[in-house]
Amino acid sequence: MAATHRWRLDLSYDGAGFSGFAPQPGRRTVVGELAAALVRVARLEAAPFLTGAGRTDTGVHALAQVVSVDLPEIALDGEALAARLSGLTRPDLVVTAARILEGFDARRDALWRAYRYRVVAAPATSLVRAHAWVVPGSLDVAAMDAAAQLLLGEHDFRAFCRRPPDKDPGEALVRRVEDAHWRAAPDSLGLHPTGYALFEIRANAFCHHQVRTLCAFLVEVGRGRRSADELAERLASGVRYGLPALAPPEGLSLLAVGYDASRGGPSASAG
């Protein structure tokens, strides 16, 4: 068997053109596009197996996703490999960094993941709508931020996660949230006059639809339709029934993935 090296690849992508991160037969996915590019650049006989730090859904973006992959000896350093791959996957998928890191596992070695959700007041242009949730009326960002503080620490997030098919309905979905906050941010590109409300959350791991469900609930708090007390009650009870509709995917981005220094440190957008 030919010798291989374990590579860490850092990625950025616009999720609008992908049916999610994970491979799906007959659909364009992040893994599918990257694997096809690796076959050409590394002259592989078959698509390699890619391990991601987390799976993003259809339409969800990533500023700093991380994958690990085993490749045979290639006559390229990390900078050249990243450039060659990006040349095949641009414009909506870019490999921002590549390095050999033996034994690295993008999923198992991750210490935390961070997401950002972007909300903007109507009306908004199509360009803004492609990367934000457009909601009518004003939002009380301070109330949303105060409610988000209840998420800090270790909780059972059953009420705010889509139940995996292999999980018993009574089984806890415990995650540890290290940071959660809302803030108002101006639009530096001048695409929207009132700017954005940004939700940023970091945890050791996330369950399916957790961020989009929490964001939908917290926006309802900002509109005066839900309360921080109800958020606390649902965390305690695990009751999912009656939650608002899921926040749309286009507002969500994987912001960064955390690793210790021996695993290459946090992905590019952290800091």
C-alpha cells in the first residue's frame, strides 16, 4: 500500500449553490466538489474520504470549515495545493489553507464550533437576502441578548434540536455553550441602511438545527412574542411542541472551529 499523509484543509464556501456539506447522490455538495477536485489535483483513482468538523445544511455558509483527508505523496506544498484546489472549486468554494498534520481528525479533535446568524430588517435587496434572514419590523436586540445568556453552560437542548432517527425521544441532547450573544452591527458595504442583528454562539458541539431553532425563538423574543422565561422553561422541560418555524438557512454561517496548537489552532476566521 502506498504511503499517505493526513492533510488538514480549511475551507470557506457560499452555501447557496450546495445541497449541504455531506455527499448526496445526484446533488452538488461541498464534499462532492472538494473530493472531485482532489481526484484531479492528486491524480487519485477514486474520490477520497473526507471528515468534516461539522455538517452544514443546504444553503448554510461557512467562513472557516475544516476537513481532514488522507492523500498519497504529492509534489505540492500546502500553499500550492490550496491554490490548485481553489482554482477548480471557485467561486463559491475556496480552500484557504492546507497543511500536513499526521493523525489529525477534523471532527474528533475539534474543541468547539462557532456559528453566526445574520438578521436584517425589511426591506432588503436580493444580495442581502442571500446571506441574512429578512424580518419585518424592529427588533429589541438587548432583550434578545439577555435571553441568550440563559443558554450559557451545559444544558439538555432536546427542545431546540431535531431528533436524530437513531435517538430515543427521552434521551438527553446535552451540549456546553461557552458563548452566546446578540449585537447590532453596521453594514460596512452599505447594502442595508440599518445594518444587522448578529447572533454568535460557540459550543463544544451542536445538534441538528440547534442554532436555527434557537435563533428563530430569540427573534420572537426581540419581536415581543416570546419571553426569556419561556426559553428557560423549555430548556428545563425539553418540550419542542409549539416552537416558531425554523430560521431560514441563508442567515447562518459556520464561523470557526477550535483546535489546540498541536492540531493547528483555530480555523481562519477565529480571533
